[in-house]
Amino acid sequence: MRSFQVCECGAPLRMNTQPTPKPTGSEVLLKVLAAGVCHSDLHLSDGYFDLGGGKKLSVVERGMKLPVTLGHENVGEVAAVGPWAKGIKIGDRRLVDPWMGCGECGVCKRGDEQLCTRPRSLGVFTPGGYSDFLMVPHPRYLFDIGNIPPEKAAPLACSGVTTYGALKKVGPTLTTEPTVIVGAGGLGLMCIALHKAMGGHSSIVVDIDPAKRDAALKAGANVVIDGAASDASAQIIAATQGGAWAVIDLVGSSGTVRLGIDSLIKGGKLIIVGLYGGDITLSLPPFPMKAITVQGSYTGSLTEIGELIELVQRTGLPPVPIATRPLDDVNAVLGELRAGKVIGRVVLTPAN
């Protein structure tokens, strides 16, 4: 089988050929039908996350072993099953939950494998879907997508569940107050759609790119704001009639975090999702004085992926622009994503 792998951080992915693995135990082998391209793959191929102040978090030091096959938004067709794999059969089409933990610790047993301290995430710590085939360790990570086209379902494994998990953290003000969404890329457009599907009150979307602001309006945003404007926080405060109860930052840069905090009302919450990187210095007294919350949100749980698929099947697919490209175009697609040229999501389709 062919796999596109990070063999050297900072270099283009390399196509390597290796024998197709055979499943043992509870393993399930999938023929990859669709593999979404995520902004996180840029950080993984670069080999680090920017911590600000010249500091970097090395993904190799964090546990990623080279070479590694990227790709964590995957839909595949079951090609072979191990003898202990139950409830699955050859030919089934399944979405794969990539956020796997050890499966044994207390965190995993309560259903939050994405927070395990011994992660096995596909496309990060174990081989992902930029390949002809993908091995999944257990059927519990496989979700029936029904009649959803594979290329439409694949982004639900990261873009979908990540924004769904963040929206759930907003709490009761989701349906009673505007939610501010910072970033109108693939995550942002998914967040707008899911916000509406979850009964959200209204959405205010912030982005520095006019094309992406236009895409946000077409996706259903009630208000769009230029994040580069000198009065962006004042515009958010005016649009929310006094300050935002919830800001979801899908960028996660020094500037967007500062904008989010400056835009909160007393009792408001900033939920940081994006991994763009940087750092920020904050005055401490306003935190207790304004009773504001800053919370990180990392992907989503097995339960949340199940909830998301049920939501999509009940309310319809999020109208996020999705383009398909051959797997061989992966390096070109990553380059376009890095240059900010992608509106919505790109999904790779291996030619099996």
C-alpha cells in the first residue's frame, strides 16, 4: 500500500510503499475512501507548535515517531477484520474516531480518550489515513455514517467533533445569547453550521480575510467583523449589546485570544480551540472582578462523535464547502492550506 508520511520535519510528505497489514485480535483494516486535510497537519509536518517567545513544542519530543502517516479525518470501507472484532463486517463504511487513548486508564474508561496521557491518535502517534489502507485497533472507534457520502462525513472526525465539543462548552447561553466565532476557515464554517443545528441564538463571526467573511455570511452568520480592525473588540461589544457571553477562538493566536478576552462581558467565557500559537500576558485582577472563564477545548469524545452523527442525520449535513482531490495532491493541498487559499475543507480520495 502507498502512504504519504512525514519523514523529515519541515519537508514535503514522502510517498512510501509498504505491505498492507493484516488485522489481528480486535483490529479492523479499512480501505480509505476519504481523508480530510486539517490545519493541524501543517503543525505536525513542520514538527512543532509555536509556544510564543521563541519557544516551540516539538511533536517528536511529545511522542510522534518518524516516519508517520498523517491524516486523522477518515472514512473507510472494512476490508478485513481480526478474530476478536465484533459488530463489524467486510464492506461496512465507517467514520473513524481518531482520538484514541490507551483504553485502560480512568480517563479512557469514563469515555474521554482524547484526554488520555498516553495518546494513540491516528495520524499523530499511529498511522493515519493519507494512505490506501488504515488499521484501527478496535471497532468501538468506528461509526456508521449511513447514507452520508464519505467525503462529506470525513471532516466530522475532527472539524465536526472539535467544534461540536466547543459549542457544548458554551452552556445555556448558546440558545439565549449571540456566540462569537473567531476564524471562518474550515472549522469556522463547520462551527456556524453546527451552532444553527444545535439551536444557537445567533452567530457573530470574526476573520481578517474578506473572502472568508463572505463565506461565513453565506453559511449563515448573522454578523461578520474584520478581526484586523482597530475597533474589532468594540464592534463585538456593540453587536452583543454589552459584551460576549461566549467567544470560541478557532485560531488560537496571541491577537485572537486578546481580542476574545477584551470582548467578554462579566461572567463571559473564552473557549480556545485553535493551535496557531503564540503567548499572551494578562492582568490577573479582571479575572475575578469580571468572573470570566478561559477554557481550552481539545477535539471531542467518543460519546460526542456519536451525538454529532445523530445530530447530522437528524438536521442534515453542515453546508460546508468540501472539495475532493486525489491523494497524490496532498503536498499541493497542504501548501494551499498554509497560504490561506482553502475555503471550507479539502478531502483526499485515494485511488484504490
